[in-house]
Amino acid sequence: MKHVHGGNIYTYKNCLDFSANCNPLGTPESVKQAVRDSLDHLKDYPQVGYAPLKEAIAAYEDVKPENIICGNGAAELVFSLCHALKPKKALIPVPTFAEYEQALESVGAEVEHVLLKEEDEFRVQDSFIDWLHKDLDMVFLCNPNNPTGILTDREFLFRLLRVCREMGIFLVVDECFQDFIREPGQYSLKAQLPRYHNLFLLKAFTKRYAMAGVRLGYGITENEELLEKMTQATQPWNISIPAQAAGIAALGEVEYVERARKLIFAESEYLSEELYKLGMTVFPSQANYLFFKGPDDLFEICVGQNVLIRDCSNYPGLGKGFYRVAVRTHEENERLIQAIHDGLMEARKKTQEEEGEE
């Protein structure tokens, strides 16, 4: 499967981008200013160990700085984690974020899949536990999942943690989208880190602060041996001076994040209702994006209306007709709905004209 991502505004120019799931309020001005202020230091190497950034993250997350590792986006941490542990066999539910499997395959790991089913709304079922076995070295789980936005139950996560520890399996939980769910404290496993040294949590600045172009993510674990191995598997100076400055500034944007959360909660309901009215099958996403099923050619229809949505057909476990759209501002969301409506009407009219000619 091709590693295609959202946010390809370079190929699809002049399109309003709903394919990348970033904060709809855009990058905070304080972050932009921090990047501008950092430009005078471009002649210098970044600070090895990025202590100021780690201290700022630690204060934000209420963890110790020594339990944090930063990366050039969360994706780099997925790769450095796999290169540090070198798992021989791993398990992932599908569909999910493609980089897990790509990173696993880069170290020669055999990847087993658990297919999430449409009739179950692509939820991770209790039977997922039955797929665990002692030959497994690693399990990846995205919560809420990408691209479906479906949350995995808290009690199931605790059970999964326990079984993984009993079997000697390392569990990686991607919590990058939990900033935009209603009760993140009910789903994060951060409080379990002291008890489970087989647990690694992934986080990112990308979505929370609309900083995709900066590339900055971090991981949290109390497994000091693992952090040392990951550091050895990562190139030095992987966090640029502008990225560190942007990250420190972003962590102070508390009110901005809360405004975005309220906007997303309201607009998710609006988008879901409007997509349903247009005949789409909308799944119960809890993230800052919606996952739905529609016509096989809807991606092309939307591009024709200068709107870019995420065609999810390249995700393992999905086929044509599955899509993901970011939740944006109300005006932008109205434009998306209008574009889909107009595009579908034009497509139907064209089909009727072609049938008439026959």
C-alpha cells in the first residue's frame, strides 16, 4: 500500500484542505513569533538533549523530564522505538496509522493484523486480547484511532496492559488525538506509567497547535533503559532550534487549546448531521475529524469543487468509499458541505445526460 498522507496541498493547489487534522484555529501567533525570534540562532547547532523543551513538556504533562524523549514529529519516535527494541513480531489493529507497520518492517519485524470490522463501527473488540501470544514483542494501538476517530474503552486498555505485561509484550499507545476528545483524562494511560515499564505513550504538537510544518513530537515512558536505547538510535540534533522555540511557546497556549476544543465539539455535531443528510454513513468519531463512507469517486468530486478530503482507501483494511475530514471553522465546514452537495448534483446530472445519450 502506498504511504499517502493528508495535507498534500502541493499537488492539489487552491483547495481548502480538510485532509489534515490540525487545530482549526491555526498556528498561534506566539508560536510564529517564537520561530521568528529563533532565526538569529540558525548559525548555531541545536542544544543536545533539548533540556528547556523537555522541562516545559514535563511541566505540562506533570511528569519528570527524564521520562520524556522528543522527536522530529511523533513518526520519528515510532521509528526510533522500533530500531531500539528491534521486535521480531508485532500486532496492530487495522485500519490504523500506516507508520507503525512501516517502522516495524524497517527492522524486519513480522506484522500480524487484527481486522476492525465495519459492522462493529471499527471498534477494537474484547477479542483483540485473544490475538496476544508470547511470541509477540510489541503491540501498537492508536486511541482515538486514525483514521476512524473511534476511542478504545478504558477498562479494556487496563486489561490489555496487564496481559501484555504478563506475556512480556511492549505496548505502544498513540494518544496524539486525545487533546480533542471530551474527557482525555478518562482515556489516557499516563497515570499507569510508573506501574508498567512495558508502556510507551506517543504525543505530538502537530495537531494540538497546528504545527505540522515544524515537526515536533514526544514520547513518555518510565523505562529508562528504553529511553537510552532510543537516544542511541536517533541522530543528534534531531530537534531544530526553531522547533524547540515553537514547542516551548506552544505549551503556554492553554486558552487557545480550550477554544479549539469547544469549537470542535460543536462543529463535529454539525458536520456529522450534514454529512448524514447528504447520504453518507458517518461513524461515531470522538476526535477532531470525522470518518465516513460515501461514493467511490467522492475524493475526485471534492477536488473538482476545490476541496481536499482524505481518501482512506490506502489504509489496510479499507477499500474505496471511505473518507476522513478534519473539523474546521463553521464557515469552512459549510463550504465543505456545499462542495459535496454541488459536486454530487453535478455528477448525477452528468450521469443522467450520458444515459440519455445512450
